[in-house]
Amino acid sequence: MYRNSYRHQASSMRKWLLCAATSLSVLAPASAFAQAVVPADQSGASDTKPAGLGEIVVTATRRSESVQKVPISLQALTTEKLEQRQVVNFSDYAALLPSVSYASLGPGRSDLYFRGISFASEGAGDVTQESVAGIYLDEIPMTSAGRMPEVHVYDMQRVEALSGPQGTLFGSSSLSGTLRLITNKPKLGVFEGGYDVEVNKFTKGGANSGTVDEGFINIPVTKNIAVRMMAYYDHTGGYIDNAPATLTYQVYPNGANNVNNPNNVPTGTYTISNSSTLAANSTNNIAKRNANPVSEYGGRIAVLGQFGDWSVLPQVVYQYLDAKGSFNYDPKLGDLTVHDFGPTENRDAWVQAALTINGKVGDFDVISSSGYFHRRIKNSNDYTYYTAHYDQPGNTSSIWFHDKNGNLINPTQEYTGDNTYDKFTQEVRVSVPKSWPFTLTAGAFYQWQKKQINESYGPAGFGQVNQLAVNEVLNSAGVLQSQGLRGDAFYLTENNQVSNDYALFAEGTYPITTRLKLTGGIRVFRAKTQSTGFDGTANGANVGAFIAGCATPFTAPRLQACNNVGTATPYDQSGETHKVTVNYQAAPGKMIYATYSTGFRPGGNNVIAPTQSYKADTLSNYELGVKTSWGRNFRLNAALYYEQWKGLQYSVIPVGYNGNGGIINAGNARVYGLESDFDWHIGKLALSGSGAYNDAKLSTDLCDAVSISALVPLSTCSVAAGTLAAAAGTRLPRQPRFKGQLQARYSYTVAGLDAFTQVAADHQSSSTSDLNAVNDQLLGDVPGFTSADFSTGVSRDKWSLEFFVENFTDTRGQMSRNTFCAISICANPATGTSNTRTLPNKPRFVGLKFSNKF
């Protein structure tokens, strides 16, 4: 009932957004000012296009300046570049950023890394360490570890990728870099709009076509007030088949360790299927082709008011995503194929409200940015293979459940989550007058975050298990597993985490000579986190193993777990980050710079060890770079760097803790790297490319934790003792040593129309899958691959028509690998049922797009 109502409301909202945009595009001309004058761009960061390459203006240093004058490693994807490469979502633009890698379970479920500063260890619950990279939508951070919001890229001014720690101006979780998505702002005195219509299809499979409908409009309300609106609907067909299949469990009488069956000998079988035509015990008929379609819609509205020296810009962005099925396939079953036996879906709705006030106090520039971000994720996952892997003789997790008549219920676990994220941000910046001989920006930052994690793991119907029918496994208080937790939960997570971040920062530049400049920055921060909640099984709750500071036994059936919660020791840490840069303008269009910068990622609480917090890890960056332009038609930038990662946060899962783990500051790592990008126009031919080489490895041994009561790494460890997780010299996971992209675009005229033909190629080398040496060997390295795109089109005046093929060779590239449960179990051939999943790149994708601007 709720799901149907939710989808009905979502469908109505989508239609309303599209109708509103269409109606406004029709009605607005009547209200546009005939005498409107086009002023300078009010956003302060537009792309200008003089003859030749043109200038790209960015705001990476919190002020508008040419990308060629910013002494940091920065790649900016302009509106033109985003449109040329058919960029609509995160995976599209991540392919164009050579220093960026990521791991993902599908749309809205990704983690972002810069320069190989990545982690891939077995999960430690859902209250886990923060991301190593910061993500901003305009001025407001929206970073979410493992849950990067899927911002739709349309009417977007540019994407900025700031490599290396950005700890002075962007703060926490900008440890390895910062990704900024900059939207187009309202323009005063200008009426303009446009729409784009696209049809597309994955060439694999049958009816898996999709469509993209997008539109924007800018309306001058008065001479000093303008409104800009954008709305879109995007449906993409699936490409992974959930093939019909059955799975047979071994049945043990009255539990795996029953006294009547001491040798754990199975006495029968229990078969399930994902198709009603295959077996009697099918509760779902979910086998289908192209089982992972994605539907999303949303919109944005911004109002700009200019009142003398002051401007006010409120903006609201809303997006809704519904991604069905699995986006990782099982290679052993065939190309892009899985066997899922339960529902998998990710419904992700978020809204961001922001208010930016810009003005002057005397000759000082003042900017205030306020933002509120609210997100709710309803997620379900098939956990069949988690159940199957623990269906092993002698495994105490192999528990079989019966209904009130003594009949077995389907033991297959399912995961359901209902998680809420709230974030409030306030930042104030003050800049000295432009007439002063130096630049200086100083400010204060505050951020409040609350995560409410509510997740349940268990078989359907588990909550109705009857104690009178058969004596299932009891906890020490004599309470059934099914009597202890909510609903059908065998394992339950109910955690609230509240974080507060405070910072004071300043960054300024002093011209030592007309060519030599010195930049310095500092950020003083304080990070506080408080966790409260429950994480575990009913038996674990009874003995206090999974509940923070609470050992009160469960004594009543169907006890509400959140009435019996504990509070972990608060995390509270202060520190500083720094930046020093020297840049020298050797000649017009040629700059060299040297930078030392630091960044940090906050620490936090450990649910399974409430008195054992983990601290912030830090990154130090030493960088030497050049920004060069050679005439009007060639531009080349490059940066050479060395980074030291200290106290890296690493998760460990003790045996017997049902997959729940703790985080320790385990060791150190280092990165040697080189990144570069170029643009070259040769008459009608435009060439561009970028690439990065990263050699990222541990610089110290990574040792296991001493114990749960002492969550710190062992002082010494070895392979012989079984305490060495990874030795010094082990590659950091997820990041290919080399990643690059090239694009060639030729413009010409045909039949009086402007035309183009474009070919682009993306390449990345192999990467490892996990930091732990044993786990990485079980998962295996991800091989390198090369894919290529083709597009061609025609245009005249304000309209254009474009045909494109992404990955036209249909190369099956692998991005990352994962498992359902502990890697040592789920990826181990010794268990006899090894199952890993692989995230592929996008299969061959064909589309036709019509655009019109007015």
C-alpha cells in the first residue's frame, strides 16, 4: 500500500514538474521585458569564448579567475564539454576525470576517490567512516559516504575536479580532493530557455529503450529580479538479465547444532526459485530480462535579486531516483547475468535548499552561504547468497526456522533499509578590497549532520516463528531470536549519528614581485560525533555485544529495540590544516607553481566498541605543476605530486560479530603521481585529452586490531602469526595506475548546416580489489580496458540534432568487484559456492538527441 502510494505521488510530481516547465516556456515571452538589457553574467563564473580555445573561469579558490591562473591541479568540464560527451550523471563525468576512481553498487550508491587515496575493506556497518573526497553542489556540501547523491547534469555551468587535499577552503572529507557541480544561475534582464529530447537504447537485449526529457527557462521578473527553472525526466532501460534459476539448501533438523544431530548431517533439501514456473517454493516471480531499469526526475528553481551592492540567491533542488535490480553481474553465469531470488531496488529522494547572500560592507566583499540537505533512501536487496554461504555444516549461523505447524519457512534473508540523512551548513566569508596589494579571504564554517540508519536483515515471515512448534535456537535469556527484534529482523541496525563540525579559515596571496606570488592558508577545525543505537541480533543484544554500553537482557517478546539503546563515548577532535603555494609567471600564458597542502577526514565512534573511537586521518600533498598556453590554440597543464596518508582508517570484522565491525587507524600510505590535460585546435579539428598515473601503496605494515576492547593496531604483526592484513608496499585498491581519455572533434558544413563528427576513447589499466592481501587474492584484480564513443550531428541557429553511440565496440570493462558477505566466505572457492559480483562499464548505448534553445 505504502509503496504504491509513494510511486503514485512520485509519478504525479514528475508530471507536475514537466508540465510546469512546458507551461512557463509558453507563457513567459508575454512577460519578458522588450527593452531588457543583457548585463554581465551574475554568476561570476561563466565561460567566455573568444577566438581560439577561449578562457575557462572557475571559482576553485572561492573567487572568479581563469583556470590557467589558479595554482592548483584542477580540471574543469565546461557546459560545452559536458554536452559533447553526453554527460547526464556521475559515471559519465567520472570517466572524463583521470584522477577520479570509484566503487559502486549502482546509481546513488557510489564512493568517490582522488589520486588513489581509496579504501576497500569489508564493511563496518552503516555508521562508518566518512568519504575521502568532498562533493559540493554550488556552495553547499552534500558528501555522503557510500551514497554519493546522483545529481542530474543539465543546465550545468561546469564540473570542477580539484585534485589533492583542499583542507583550507573546503574542509572535512576533502582529504583527497573536492568535486564541485556548478549550476547555471539566473540572469538579470534576459529571457531565454531551451529543451532537449532524447531517445536511447542499450543494444543488448530486447525492450530496454529509454528517454530523456529536459527543459530550462530564465525569466526576468523585474529589472533586478530573475528566476531560472529546470526540470527533467530520465528513464534508462536495463541491461542485466536476472535469469530463471533455482537454489537448493541443505536441511538440518531443528537447527544446525541440534543435540539430536551432533554431526550436522543434512536430512533433506529445500529448494527456492525466482520464477513461479520452476519450483513450488517461489514467493517471487522476479526473473526477467533487462532487470535494472532506472527512472528519475527532478527540478531546480533559483531566484536572483540584485539590490545595489547586495544580491540574494535562494535555490531549491529536488531529485527522485528509482533504480531497480542489480547493477553488478555474476561473470560465472554469463555476460551481464545474475540469479537474484529477492527484490532489489533503490528509491532515493533528496532536496537541497540554499541561500547565498553576496554584498559589500565598506570595501570588503561578504558572502553568506546557508544550506539544508534532506535525503531519504528506501532500499531493498536480495541476500540469497549471503544465506547460502552460511548454509555450511558446522556453521552456527545456519539456523532453520519453522512456522507454528512445524513447517520450514524460506530461510533466505532479505535486506530492507529506510535511512534518512539531514545536513545543515552555514559559511560566512569576507574578502579584502581589490584595491589592496594582496588578496585575503577569511571565514567561519559550521555543519550539523544527522544520520538515521534503520535496516533489517532476515527471512520473510521470521517474526511469526512459533516457539511452541519447535525449539529454535535460544539466547541465554531463553528468548527466541524472532521474539527479540522488530518485524522479520534476524539482524537489526537502528543507529542515530549526530555530527557537528566547526572551522575558522583564511587563505591569501601576496605578490612578492609582479611575477612571483606567495599563497598561504590555514583552517582550524573541531569535529564532534555522537552515536546512539542498536546493531546486532537478539542474542547479541542480550549479552551486550552489539549494543553500545547496554547489557540489559531482553525479557519480553517483540521488544522494540530502540527502547533498549546505548550511547557510545563521544568523538571530539580538533586540529589544523595548512597550505603554502609559490607560483611564478615565467611568461604570458606560462606559470609554474609548487604547493604543500594538507587535508583531514573526521574520525568517529565504533558501535561494537563504544569506548574505542577512531581519529581523523590526514593527508600531506607536495605538488609541482605548470599551466601553459601556446598561442591561442594550444593549452597544456601538468602536475607532479607526492602524497603521504597517515593514520588511514581501516575496518576490521571480528569472527562471531555477524559482519559488524570496527574502524582503526591502521597505518600509513604514500602516492607518487602525475596528471596532465591538453586542448589543441588545428583549424576545424579540435583535440583534447587528459591522463593520470598514480602509484599508491602502503608505506607501513597494516596490522590487525589487538582486540574489540582495544581497537588499536598491533605494534608488530606477521604472516606466520596471521595478524598481518597487508604488508608495506601493497597497492591501494580501486585506483588504476593509469587512466586517460582522448577526444577528436571535426567541424564542417554540409547542405548549409553546421556539422561535426567526434570520436573519443577512454582507457584505464588494471586495479586491485581490496587492501587486505588475502581478500584481494580471493576477489582478484580488475583488468584494464579501453572503450570508445562516436557521435555526429548537425545544427543551425538555435537547434541541433545529434546521433551518438557510447562504447560502440561493446567492451565489457570491469570497474570493481564485491561480495554479499565476508570475502573469506563468499569469494572463497573452498566453500564450494564462491560468488562475486562485478560492476561493468556501460554496455553499448545508442541515442538520438534533439535540442532547441530560444
